[in-house]
Amino acid sequence: MNLVTNEQEAAPSTGVRTTEPLTQHVQRANEWIRDFDRRHPLLWDTVFTGFWTTAALIDWTGGGWRNVTHNPDTPGPLLLVLSLGLSVPLLWRRTHPGTVMMAMAPFAVVNAWSGATLQAALLQLVVIYHMALRRPLRDLWWATALMLTPVTVSTARYGEGQWSQQIGSYVTSVGVAVLIGVTIRTRENYTEALEDRARRLETERDQQARIATAAERARIAREMHDIIGHHLSVITGLADGGRYAATRSPDRAAQALDAIGTTSRQALGELRRLLDVLRDDDTALPAERNPQPGLTDLDRLVDGVRAAGLPVRLITEGRPSALPPGRELTVYRVVQEALTNTLKHAGPDATAEITLVHGDGGAVTVTVTDTGRGTPLPSPTDGRGLPGMRERTALYDGTLEAGPRPAPARGWRVHLHLPEEAPQ
């Protein structure tokens, strides 16, 4: 009891509006009835029509119609036909309300003209309610005219009471039925609009999630390409150098093997850190979480390439300024990709030179040249390699140029320029 009381007292402070138990039961019952009706519409229509048909027949056989009739001598067969004609068409009131209204109109006119005045004529109010619920609202004009015709005929023929009273009361009844139908229709349309909006929001959310997933996969693919491509190129160069040195200088071969081990461990650590974002197992051992490489890691990158047998010269100009990690990573990956391609395609006796120029406002210009064969590089379409570098560059409105050096120079040139950072 104390727990319930505390929860009830805490509810207002959280700003969450709770629903009364009785309201919840009514809502669940209403949802169940609506769901059952959607799955078995004919059953409900049959029960509804059968109920009112039975009521109309009881009114006729029991003599209740005589209390309001203008003609107590109305033939029994005519009363039976009128009772059925004013009730049986209700079976199609939801699917064809306009047709049902026109089918009932002649029986209602005969009912008024003969003076029988059966109460079953009031069932037309159910039909016009469904017309207001499902048909275009402009159809209500002729439907109302059809319903007022029997009242006008009865008033003109039997003349009991004032015209304003008889017709006015019936118009009020019609107006109430139409108002209920329009209100429910408006509520259903509003609910459908909310549901459609919710579905569209869910679809957009799923699409955004898929887009984000695809972008993350592309980013991971680029990072993996850069890491694996570069380190494997370095390892390949070290392995080739170690093989040649094995017969002449075992010490140099051992150094090459040590460098291969160090490079492999670095690549493994970077891959573990990169792929850790994809792991959902909380019990797994956490990977090392080192920051992404930046400009301060260029020296280590150059040393690794030199150890692989490619002479590299690094020239830095301008005053280095603190750059956002994303810009530093872009510069690092472009240099790494350029050196990796040089290791793969430049051939023997090639050299490389890196010129890093720091500008004002975080602007950076990097030029990587080599003296290799200048063989055109393949252009993959999977978002990695040079296309991936261009994507990285485009994130900061920069430019990336890659191609053979102009004659008579030999080799390949990669030029990156990141403009000044936009003021925040």
C-alpha cells in the first residue's frame, strides 16, 4: 500500500500523465471490438440489421405502431413490406450508404402517405450518419432532402401540429446524426494522420540509421584500407630487405625482423581499436584506446617507411597551429596513402619528399612527390584509396590532386590543400 501511495505521489513530479484503470479497460475493450469488427464486418452488420429488423417486426405485430399512426386501418401486408423495407437495407449501410438511402426513400414516402407512420422510418438517421462518416459531405444535401420529403408529405396530408414543429424537430434529429458522423470522421482522419506521421517518422529514423551505418562502414573501410595497405607495404619492403641481407649481414636481417614485428603490432593495435566500435560483447577484453593519429605522428610514419627501404624527406614550413583532430587525421591519412602507393608502384631506387606548409587560420597544404616510374594508379570505386582521400578532403572543403609530375620530372605527385577553418 505504501509503495502504491508513493508511486501515485511521485507521478505528478515526473510530468507523466497516468491513465485511470477504468479508462484503460474501456480503451482495451474498444480496441478489441474495433479489431473484431475489422476482421468480421459481415457478422456485426448482420447482428445490427437483425436487431432492428426484429424491433420493426415487433412494433408491427405488437401493435405499438397504432399509438402514433394516422391510419389504424393500414393493411397488414403493407405494414410488413414497409417494416422490412425500412430495416433490411441496413445490412449494406456501411459499404453503400448512398444506395441504401435511395432504397429506403420510397418506403419512407409510402409510410408517410399511407399514414402508417412506422417508427422504423427513423432508421434513416443511422444511414445518414454513415453517409456523413464515409461519403463526400456534398451528398448530405440530397440525402437530407430525401429524408425531409416523407415528413413534408405527412404534414401536408394529415396536417397535425405546426409545420415548423414537425419539420424543425426532424431537421434537428438529422443535424445531430450528421454532426456525430462528421465528428467521428474528423477524429478518425486525425488519428490516421497521426499514425501516418508516426510511420513516416519511423521510416525516416530507420533510413537515417541505415545511412549512418553505411557511412560508418565506409569510414571503417577507409581506415582499414589505410592501415592494412600501409603497414603491409612496409612489412613487404622490410621482408624483401631482410631476405637480401640474410646471407651477408645476419644482424641487418634480425633488425628487419624486429621492425616487421613492431610494424605488425602497430597495425594490429590500430585495427583492434578501430573494430572495437563494432563489438557488442561487454564481457570481451577491451581493446587499447589510443587517439587517432595526427601531425605529431608523421615522424613515426616516415621512420617506418624509411625502414622499409624508401628514402623520405620531410620538410615543414610555417608556424604549426593546433588543428582539430579530424583535420589532422585527414592530413595524416593522405600522406600515408601517398607513401603507401609509392612503396607499391614507384619501383627500386625511388625517393620521396613531403612538404607540409602551415597557413593562417588552420590552413594546411601538403605535397608528396616521389621519383618513381610515375605509373598511373588504379582508381577503385569502392570508396577507398585516392577516392577515399578525396572524400576526407571534401569534408573540410579542401582539394586533392594526384597525378604524374610534369615533364621532365619523373614520378608521382599528391597535393592536398585544406582552407582556413570557418569561424564558429
